[in-house]
Amino acid sequence: MARTDDDSWDLASSVGSTATMIAAGRAMATRDPRGLIDDPLAAPLVRAVGVDFFTRLMDGELDVAAVEDGAAERMQAMIDGVALRTRFFDDYCLAAAETGVRQVVILAAGLDARAYRLPWAASTTVFEVDQPEVIEFKTRTLADLGAEPTAERRTVAIDLREDWPAALRAAGFDPAAPTSWLAEGLLIYLPPDAQDRLFDNITALSAPGSTIATEYVPGLKDFDPEKARASSERFREHGFDIDMADLIFTGERHHGAEYLSDHGWRMNQLSRAELFARHEVPLPDLQDTDDPLGEIIYLDGTLAAAR
């Protein structure tokens, strides 16, 4: 179903299901002997969502190699990509903490368990912003698992299309204190103008020394929906009906690093190839048809002292 201005979701539908898909990737990457990431909460969270496709995928009950030639290689590439994306944002959070930042905001938090699994410095507060149903599910599930946050966790149950800055302040956010902002796997699900508003709001709420990390996908302007639907068909063959072409917003948009740089942030860019090389993971040799979104550029930066 195509996106609308007032659509909503849980973790088994629409945009929410992509959060579960990424969590399943984290669960599989956690079992990888290379030890790129460690997310012991990913698997039980995915099981609690209850999408059979993801559970079978995690448990190795789904033989993707039998689907078509190259499926196993694509799956390993996906797992490696999720692992290194997670590692990038984990390392970013910990590096920001080392500079003394004690206020973290995770936007569209989904099944992100960083508030529970990262070794946060004492007195750190982690704000998680997402749809009310998503927040309620994760909070309840982790409590049932006996998981305890490693920082002070504060939830902000609100859609990002609403006045989330006001809700964030109401939850105790201090705009005068440096903040570590995390927007992982979010921008492609926002229209171009909403991406700009998100960055404007972040900048307005940020004290000097604040940091930000996100991704930019240049291929959105040339996105081929039919290629994405062909990719989604592989999921449907195993009982999981998702159409990525209906979930994302395509077309021209501002380059994330350039837009933020114009608004006072000192930005760094890291290509997917550079990220794989940093961790000595072989870059998958995939055809253009294997990834409808194409290249991903990872961004992080710091707000300068004067704007």
C-alpha cells in the first residue's frame, strides 16, 4: 500500500516491517564469528514481532540458496551491510560520548536497542522517538525479557510528522546541552521537504558541540520502482508481502552532507566501500539489479560553535 500523509504502522507492517527486517539482519550478524556487532536483543525482539518469514530467516530454516542463483550471496551481502551500518552508528555514539555528550536522541528508533546494549557513560540520557505503538511494543517486550537500559531511557511516543520537538522538550530534553543525534535508516522514508524540516529542527534544537549521524542515498533521484518490486518479489515468494517501492520517497532531494554543512555542521562522508574496507570485510560483487537503492553514503558531523 502506498504511503499517505496520515499513515501509521506497527512493526509487522509498512515502514515498521523494515525495522524488523533490519533487526533480523542484526540478529544474524551477531551470530557471525567475525564479531562485527553484538546485539543479543535483536533476535528476541524479532521473535516477539511474530513475522514468520523473519523468524525462519534468523533460524536458518529458510534456504535462500534454493530460491535462485546468487540468492545466498545477496543474503550474505545484506547481513554484512546491516552489520557494518550498525557498527558505524555504534562507533559514532561511543565517540560522541567520549567528547562528553550525555544527551542522545534516536529518531525513528524502531527496534534499536542501543539504550540497552551500549556501554553508555554515567549520567547519559537516551531519548527514543517513534510512533506510539512501536514505542509501547518495544518497551513492553524488553521489560518482559528482563532487559535493563544502560542509560536513562526516555521515550517520546510521537510521529515525526507531528510536533516532535515540543514532545521531546516535554520529555526533559535540554536544547542548551550538546546532543548526539541518530537518524539511522530514516531519510529514504521521508519526502524531500520533510528531510529538510527534520534537519532544520535538529539544528534549531542543537547546542554547539552537538553531533549528528545519518545516511544519504544518491540513487533515490534515479530510483527504479520496478527493480525494487522485483527485489521485493523474493520476499513474497516466502510469505512476506512487502513492496519497497511503495514505502520510500524518491526524486531529487538535498544531499544530506551539503544541506547540513550549509547550516553550520562540519560533516564527514564515508562510502559503503570505505566502510567495508575499514573493517576488512570484502565488498560484495553484486550486479546493479541486486540493490535498487544503489550506493549509500554514511554521514556524521559536529555543529560548529557559531551558527
